[in-house]
Amino acid sequence: MKNNNKKGITPLIATVLLIGFTVALAAIIMTWGTEFIRGTTDNVDKQRDIALLCTSQLDFQLQVDCAGGQVSVDNRGAVDITALKLRLHKPDGTVTVEDKPGVSAFGKTPFAVADLDQLNKVDAIATVKAKDNTDIVCSTAVREATVNCPAPAPSP
């Protein structure tokens, strides 16, 4: 024999439970979405600051002094260059990288370069400090100079 006295959840309680689950699920999705959007926005802001720092605030040039065997870095920007990578290009395609110290804002610093007469090009990549004091390598702001130094005269 069947017992027909069992009652199920009334439609009102079922509706309340469905609404409760929907609200909880919406709250979870909103929390996740807010954190995702905030993280993405912060990342875009940081990338924008880096791009502006490397393109608009960083301004330097290289000058080759064949007689002195030096390459000078003239920092014309308002931001300190904390470090430099000089890449020395030879005509045969070999490239040597030298790490050099930085140059203060609006400063000019000469760097001795061995065998300058054997190079055809010198380029530099600057490193600067961001607002949060992290090092930013401005690889999109490479400066270069052509080297046309005569070979030294052979000694008699």
C-alpha cells in the first residue's frame, strides 16, 4: 500500500530557494568579475605608465668621440638613467654587450670603449626607475650612433 500523506516542498518554498541560489551565484560572479576587472585595469595602467616613461620622459643621445676612444651618453630627459647596456657592433656581425652605470637627468657621461675603430655601430638601451621603484628596461627606446673612426696608423 502506498502512503499518499507525504507532502513535497511547496511551490513557494521552491521559488524562494531558487531566488536564493540565483542571488548567491550572482554575488560570487560579481565578486570574481570585480577582482578580474580591477586586476586588468591595474595592469593596463602600469603598462601605460611604462610606455609613457620610456617614450616621453626618457630622452638621450649617443655621441662617438674617435679621438678619445669614448662614447658619450647625453641624457636630455628629466628622468635618471640608472643603468645602460651598450651594444657594440662589428662589421662582421658580432655584437658585444657592455653594462655601464647610469647617467643623471640632464647629465652627460663619457664611457671608454676599447677598439672603437673596429666598430661600425653602437647602440644603447636605458634602464630607468618607475614610480614604484622597480627597474624598467626601455627596450623600445634604443638609441644608436654610427661609428666611422679611422684605423690607427701602423707604427714604423
